[in-house]
Amino acid sequence: MSTKNHEFQLAERAEGHIIPGRTFKLVEIDMPTAADLKDGQVLLETHYLSLDPAMRGWIQDFRSYLPPVAIGGRMRGNVLSKVLASKSSKAKEGDMVTSFCGWTEFAIIDDKFIQPDNLPKGTKVTDALGAAGLTGWTAYFGLKHIGQPKAGETVVVSGAAGATGSVVGQICKLKGCRVIGIAGSDEKCQMLTRELGFDVALNYKSPTFREDLVKATPDFIDIYWDNVGGEILSIALDQSASHARFVMCGSISGYNNEGRKATGVQNLYRVTTSRIRMEGFVVTDYSAEIPAAREELGQWLAEGKIKRKETIVKGGLKMAEHAIGDLFTGKNTGKLLVEVKACEE
């Protein structure tokens, strides 16, 4: 086995788009070994790296729910790893676990930061990062605590062909809602209706998108799941029902913009007069509920009640700095993963 490890470190705080070979630096370091373990630690080998829109915020230096990644520090990221050695009662050699050990091939981590991959039979190993992992928890908690879908309500999901949006729509269908998904291509729209069971899917790039959304929501929008922000959010506000719930999950349309744009006065007026509830959240708000969420999401996957969508980029860790840009150009469908090292199901 090689005695060298590779990791991506943050080289600069990108203004605008992430630039391969400039934003991050791939460095070679010594590989950690079992001899380096302390009590309560595990040695991990990365197999799959999750790429998520939140990463764009993590490399910026502004106030957030997590401190920014330091210049010269290992890039933060959620990974699925194999335990190579353990001094922990939570995981043994050979177990698969998830953690935030970041963009690296090997790492040592305290066991309080790992989550065993103990999903039910009938799921895939990568579900621990996707539909039954952090992505699925995001959909699950945002709907449970903010959206609160009820049978017969109209739900609109922006970024619906992405990792979180695709799960949001399917959960709402399980709850008996009428679900409209918004995506960026006709192919993605067809996937949403034909494969994932959305009632309607709209291409936001269509010149008639505003009219199409109005036509698709004659009784207005009860729940809006926002993954993109920007103009689509403004249109959804105009079409909202009284006492609508807006789940503010992301604003990917503006992540690569320099600076920030303030919400318009017209949008604020709509929120006030329609008594709209707009609330953001982070998964760690509901840490105590994660085991229950994993169990229910895993069971839904195993039973075929929800379906996973994944885009897996192969070629090893070096592909991460190239693949992350796909999140902001719409190249991926569903969960975007980098296969650092393949593993058997």
C-alpha cells in the first residue's frame, strides 16, 4: 500500500466561479496509519465524496452556521469511507461510515463525528450520502418542521431535479400533495414526471415559464421549496396562497455572484400581506431526529416508495475540483458524487 495520501486544500476565496487549479490545491502528504490512532478514533479510506451547493458558501469568509474553510486548510465535505483500523466501539475494521473528513483519500477522525452506514437491505451504499443521508435529511426535516405538507395541497419545488429537490417532491407525493417541479431542461422535466411521479414539471428556461407556473397553480402555492432564489423565488411569491410556507433551503442562482443582492420591496410586501412563513434551517438543528429520519428514508427507498437519482463522477479525488462546477451549471441530475475508490455493494 502507498505511504502517501492526497488532499485538496483551499488556495483562495473564489470571487465568482470556482476555477480548477486555482481555487483548490491538490497536495501530497504522509498517509495516516493505524499506529497513529488514539482511543476513540478510526482510520478511514474515502470511497465516495459528496459535492453540495453549500460548499460554495464554506469557502467564503462571511458569517454562517459554520466557520469558513481556512486558506491552506483541507476542503470540507461529506464522505462515505471504509474503516481500515479502529480504536472505537462505534465502528470496526471493514465497516462503512459517513463523516465530514473532507476532500482527502485517507483520514483519522474521532468516532463522535462518524455515522455508521446501517441502512436496510434493498438500499445502495451511496444512499448513505444521498437520499437516506444528509441530502435526504435536508428534505425530511425541512418538510416536517417548516413545510408541513398536507394531502391536497399544492407544492412547488425549484431545483427539483437536484439532490434535495428530487427527494422533496417524492416525499410530498407520499403525503398526498399535488407537486410541481421546476428544472432547467426538458429532459429533466420528463424525468421528474415519468420516473419520480411529479404531477407537473416546468422548464424555467422556457420563454413562457411565468405563464406556465400560473397555469399550473390555479389554487396558488401552499408550499414552496426554494433551492435557487432569484427571479424564480419572486415569481413563486407572486403566486403564493395566503399563509403559504416557503422553505428556504438554498439560493444557488446567486452563489457565484460577487456580492449579495437585497430582497426587493415588492417581495417583502407580498410576504407581509399574504402572511407567508419563510424560514431557513440547517440539518444540525434536528440532530436528535437523524436516526429516525435515516430509518424512514431508508425504508422508503428499500420499498420503492421513493427513488434515488445520482450522478457519479469517476476518476478519483482529483476530479472533485472539476465536478463541483457542475452543481452551478445544471449538469448533474440528483446527487452529485465523486467516486474516489469504488466499493462493492
